[in-house]
Amino acid sequence: MLAEIIGPDILILIAVVALLFGSTQIPKLARSLGSAQREFKQGLDHPDGTEVVTAPVTAPVAAQAAGSTDGR
């Protein structure tokens, strides 16, 4: 059904949305749709709700792991 919406139909749809929501509400609506899409994609990537976070290895920690000491 959505594949059948082409050309002038899209322009009419955009005009109706602009009339219903007004020019001040459309950016808020677009932001909320973007954040909802982002959260949905994150939910698909991590279905259990947890996200794997890895801490970067810093130079002092890497030097200690290599066996070097700082003289203490």
C-alpha cells in the first residue's frame, strides 16, 4: 500500500501534516521520530537490553602489564 504513494500524493500528505501540526511542531516531531528509530535499532542490536562497553587501555596500565616498573 505504501509503495503506491507517489508524486503528488506525497506533496498532499506533507501539506496535510504541515496544516495539522504547524511549523513549530514539525521539528519536534521529526526529532522524536529520529530518537524512536535510534532506540528501535539499538533494541534490535541488543535484544536483552544490555550493551557491551569496553574500557580503553591506557598507557600506564599497558606498561604495567608488560612488566615495566616506575621505580617504586
